[in-house]
Amino acid sequence: MMIELKNITKTFYKNTSQVSALSNISLVVPKGKILGVIGASGAGKSTLIRCVNLLERPTSGEVFIGGRNLTSLKPAALAKARREIGMIFQHFNLLSSRTVAGNVAFPLELSNTPGDEIKKRVAELLELVGLGDKANEYPGNLSGGQKQRVAIARTLATNPKVLLCDEATSALDPATTRSILNLLKDINKRFQITILLITHEMNVVKAICDEVAVISEGRLIERGPVSDVFAYP
Ligand code: ADP
Ligand code: ADP
């Protein structure tokens, strides 16, 4: 299994009250598959996806990526392991002061990749996402769909095995959503990248997911092939 969550529980403590955001969630995603997690606002989707790369530490439970237990790693090893987990967001999270190329180069600079290699890799990645002619633009001059393409190129720069998509198309119109989903599917097929995505939109799940998990009030209430779970009588 590429992604394996075992008995993940997350409780937030606020003053004297506590919120149980996730209750005992276990979930696997085989290599090369796309799993969609769907649920209403407040169901725990965002907390769940953030637990996969430990942006959020589960209160209890374990996270395995490619068989390795992330929850047991020391900070330095965890930082390294995280480079194998890409993530894209609803609001893109680009660096506005850097060009498109500068954004895509950023993770490579952090990992001390030689300059000539960065240049080659950045050009390749921008071609891949269809932005070969935008290298020197600033994010402020791009459409939402173009921004998400930059974010996808940036997250692919370090060759992740896993891609986490946190409401990645929720800020986009339907046609742009469709084109971004097609790009994600293409990347999934081409590089065998395992994708976990969260969304509140059934159409997103139907468009690209192999399987779907339904979460409600922090609990996993359904899991199966998209055609089964959405096959209402
Ligand atoms: P979703 O992504 O499905 O909308 P979330 O994971 O954001 O759901 O939230 C699940 C529950 O956890 C909600 O009740 C939310 O208020 C609570 N929650 C999320 N993050 C925090 C936090 N940092 N502190 C306290 N409560 C939180
Ligand atoms: P910024 O001004 O946004 O910081 P830089 O011009 O410093 O961007 O470029 C950052 C990185 O992006 C550099 O490592 C450079 O090799 C790469 N880069 C810049 N322009 C291009 C381009 N047109 N094609 C490919 N790589 C580029």
C-alpha cells in the first residue's frame, strides 16, 4: 500500500472544551490509485489530509507511506520523507514575489539541486503543465487554473510518490476544474503517482477517482468503488 492510515484519531483541545475531528479512521490507497474523500463542511476532511503528511499530528494512530511509519520518524528523517509527498491547495499558495519559474524552482533550491539542473527541470515541468510560455510571469498575472498548474509543477519538482489535493479545484469554475482534473489524471497515469484528494463535490470524485471514502462527523461511513458508493436506487 502506498498510503496507509491506521486508527487515526485527532482531538483538538480549546480552553476547556474538546473537538473530536477524527475518530479511529483507517484507510489504504494502493500505489497508482486515486482515492477521493468526500464529506460535508466540518466533517474532518481537511484534518484528515493534513494528517497524512503530518502537517497535523494525529492524537493517536499511525501513518505509513510506502510502508514506512512516518509517525515514528525523527524531525530530520520526517523532513526528508515529506519530500516524497506533494500537496496542492484550494488557494494555490504560490509565492507572489517570485516568477512562475521561481516558484517551481523553489523546492529544488531548498534541496540544493545544481543550478543548471534546476533550469532544465523547471522548463520540463512547465511544459508538462502547459505553461511553457509563462516562465517569467508573476502569479498575480495568471488565472486561477494557471496558478494551480504552477502549484502542480512545483509539487512535482521533487518527484513525489504521493500527491495530496486539498480542495484543489474548489476555487475554480467548472471548465477549469475539468482541465485541472484531466491534468491530475494524466500525471497519475504517467508517473504512477498515488493521489489522495478531498472535496465536497461529488462531480470531482466521479471525474477522476478510482475509489471514494465518505466521511461524516470525523468517522468513515462508506468506502468502495465510485460506481458502488454512488449507485443509489
Ligand atoms: P472539513 O475539512 O471537512 O470542513 P475540518 O477538518 O476542517 O473539516 O474540521 C473538522 C472539525 O475539526 C470541525 O469541527 C472543526 O471546527 C474542527 N477543527 C479543525 N481544525 C481545528 C483547530 N485547529 N482547532 C480546533 N478545532 C478544529
Ligand atoms: P525569481 O525572480 O522568481 O526568484 P529567478 O529568475 O531567480 O526567479 O529564477 C529562479 C529559478 O528558476 C532559477 O534557478 C532559474 O534557473 C529558473 N528559471 C528562471 N527562468 C527560467 C526559464 N525561463 N526556464 C526555466 N527555468 C527558469
